Amino acid sequence: MSPFFFPLALGAIFLAAVGALALGCGEVRRALHLALARRVRLFAPKIVVAGDSLAACCRFAPLCRRPFGVLSLARGGATLKEVAGQLQQAQDVHARWIVMDGGLNDLIADGATPARLAEDFAALLRRLPKEPAAVFTLPPFTADAGLNLRIASANAELAKLCLGAGVLALDLNPKIAPGGVRLPQMTDDGLHFSSAANAVWLAALRPVVAP
């Protein structure tokens, strides 16, 4: 057998993996990246993203210059319990940072009280991998002032839990909802982030995770 066979074979496997990551659909790409990150150090991401539709619809790749630097496990509609499941998937990935968000679906779709949200968040924090540092983006205010009162109450509890767990709590509301209600340019539907809000989010994360 030629001495060049194994290097060529490894090169072919690498190129096939890169091609699949670049061209595959979202679900296939996510699953492949996750599998490779657990086995091949080259594919280990610097940042793992866990969260709901806010995180799923934000492009975090600019936070890391190298290829495969960001692995997003976020899914639209995810509750805090489901975000905890995403963290379970990240146990063996060896990332440097975990970027998380969540809580709005619990409050809006499930009608969770701030107290129940805090209980679910405490359970989520227990699922955090031990090695990476973590930052949690507190639920942002919406265009609904009544709902924002519940969000503010929940955020006070979530911030305390983050402090106790050594997790950085990131509050975007002073930038995207300075008057207690989401600015029109920071949302397309009153709930989700616009491109302008995503830019604010990345700008807030960059000095934390990019150095």
C-alpha cells in the first residue's frame, strides 16, 4: 500500500466533512458539526449557542474568525427545559464559551410565572458543562408593556441565579427597550429581533467572548 494512502484518505475525509458542513441543510449541518466536534479537535467550536428562536435566527459566526468556530444548537420555540436539553448535547464539545438565551416561550406560550421560570432556569444551570464559561442573555422586553412587567420580575430572579452560578447575565433592554418597551426598529413583529437588535446583541457579546 502506498505510504501516501493514509494522508490522502484523511485529506479526502476532511474535505468531505467540510463540504457537508458548508452545503448541508441546517439539521444535517448541526448534527455533523456536533459529531465531529466530539471526536476531532479541529472541528471543536469556540462558542456553543443554546436557546430559542432569538438565538436560532441570529448569525453568531462573526464572533469567531476561524471556521467551525460557532456551533448553534438553538431551536425556535424552545422553552428553558428544552434549552437545558441542548446544553446536555454540548457536554463533550470542549468549547470555551456557551452563549444562551431563553424564557420568552415559557412566559408567553406556556404562561409560566416568574417563580416557575426561575425554577426551570435553576435546573438548566445544573446542566451546564463544567469547563466553558457561560453568558445568558436575559429575556428581552417586547412591544407589550403588560408582558414586560412579568419579564422584568423574571429577569430579577434570573440575574440572581446567574450571579450565584458564576454565569454572566447580559441585559440588552437598556439598548433595545430603553423606555421599558421594545423600540420599533429593534423588532419586526414586537417579539423577535430585527437585524438592528441582532447587531446590538453581537456588539454586547463581542468584548466578552471574542478576546
